[in-house]
Amino acid sequence: MIKLRWGILGAANIARQKMVPALHASNYCDLIAVASRDEAKAEAFAKENSIPVAYGSYEQLICDPTIDAVYIPLPNHLHVEWIKKAIAGGKHVLCEKPLSLTTQDVEDLIALRESSGLLIGEAYATLHQPRLYRLKELFDSHKIGRLSSGHGCFYLYNRDPYNVRNAYTQGGGSLWDIGVYPIVVGRWMFGEEPNAVSCFLDIDNELHVDHLATGVLKFPCGAQFSFTCGMRFPTDTHMTFYTDTHRVDLNYAYSGGSGSQAIFEVVEPTKGTSQTFNFDNIDQYRLQCDHFALAVQKQETFVGSLEHTLAQTKVITALFASAASKQVVEL
């Protein structure tokens, strides 16, 4: 198989810490270029990360005929603009979550994908965790009962006024940045889209972003999933699911695990028994790169499709509408 040749738009931390190592490790990918609006910054990033080519503008990278695909880790409000420019340049695109802040933009990108024949995917590395696929199999088989309730949290501490997470005009805030993780896993595990949501937000008076969000998703089957996310707290990323007979505990839920192991624990309270499922903590970012490259080759369907993005964006925008109206919003 010919390797997919990649370029990165922007020298973001997530690119340096997660995607660059993943692309270098992938058997299906070849990272050949990075671009920054600051050429010196691009050159330093390229040298630091063993990337052959550095460009002083995003446009130069997009025009490079040797590049097949681009990864976009830019601030949220720039995603759609640069996806469109990359597609116009004939590149496949993997864009960081949230790919878009509006459903209309996602619908426009679906039309653009269809007319161009190029792949556009949203980067939710969490959706590539092997242990979550195993957990989904257990829920779907009903071997541990019928899933009826769940909760996920994502807390971290960030009050840096210069960080994009705290930039209101750039699509910052806890719900768009970290709340999307428990929501995307919850939607996946329950296997259907919610038909109603409610949400409460607490707004930082100085930075004007939501620093705390709590919400509930109600599903047509009657099940409910709640989440809490916040950016003024010690780090915590756990999820708990309940069936009619069991409880499932999942720590480090969105990163794939801690250290070399990824686990989840299934507890049967009435019998006082539990079972721990152990997995190697495989790099979910590398798996994401592999799956995207295989999807470009039409060998599999990429899980972070635009249809998936559209469904997720509908839920997030409904949660914001609920918080603004102080009412339950039906979908």
C-alpha cells in the first residue's frame, strides 16, 4: 500500500504532542510538511519533529502537489475556512474536533465532499480505542444487562486568558472543548441519537466562556445520559454506565488509559462480584491515522464521518439552546 502523505496546518500543541508521533509511527502514513504563518516557527517545529519541509504559510502547504492529506489543529473558528481551502487544493482533510460550530457548515461540507470526492473527517481519537469497541459489544449483546443510564465527566484546570480554550470569539469554552468527549462516547454507547436535551452553563465573567457545563441527554428508548465538564478543576476523566444488572467503571475514558494498560471494570452489585477487562494502551491517535489512511484507500469507513459530525453538532447546539432558554430542547 502506498503511504498517505501528510501536511499539518499550524504548530499546535496537540499536533506536536499527539499527531506528529502518531503519523511517524503509522505504517500507512508519511508526514512530510508543516506550515505556520510564522516561517521561523514552522522551521523550528519541523526540525524538532523530523519533518522534511516547513512552509511559512498555510497556502503554500495546500498548493504542494506531493501532499495528499492535511491535518488541521487550528482554533475552532478557523476550521471550516481551512477545510474548504484544503479541499479546493485537492487534499483530504482530517480536522480536529469540533470540526464546526454550526450544523449549516457541516451540511455545506457534506455537499463539498460529495462534489470533490475527497475525504473529510473529524479527529475524535477517542473513537478509535479498542477497549471502547469491546465495551460497546458487551452493551449491544446484553451480556451485562440492558444499558439504561450513564454519566461522564471531563475536568481540567485552565484559566490562561491567552489559551484558545478561554477565547470566546474562537469557539472556546468547556462544552465545545471538553464536554464533547463524554457526549460523543455516550451517544456511541447508547447507539441512538437523543430526542431531548437540557443543559446548565456557568459563564466566566472575565473571559466570557462557559467554564462549567452540566447536561442530560434523553434517548428515544427511555435511557438517559448525563455529563459534566469544567475548566477550573483538578483533572478527572471518568465515565460510569449502568445496566439493569451491572455497573461499568471507566477511568481515563477519553485518552485510552493510564500507562501501558487500558481497563474497564464490570461490577455486579447484587452478587458482590466484579470483572476487570484489560487492554494494551495502544496509541489511539496512531489508530486514528491508520483508519483515516485506509478510508482514503476505500478499505474501510472512517468513524469520524461528516454525518457523525452533523449528529454531534446538533446535540451540542441544542445544549447551548437549552442553557440559553432554561428549557428542555427537543431534537
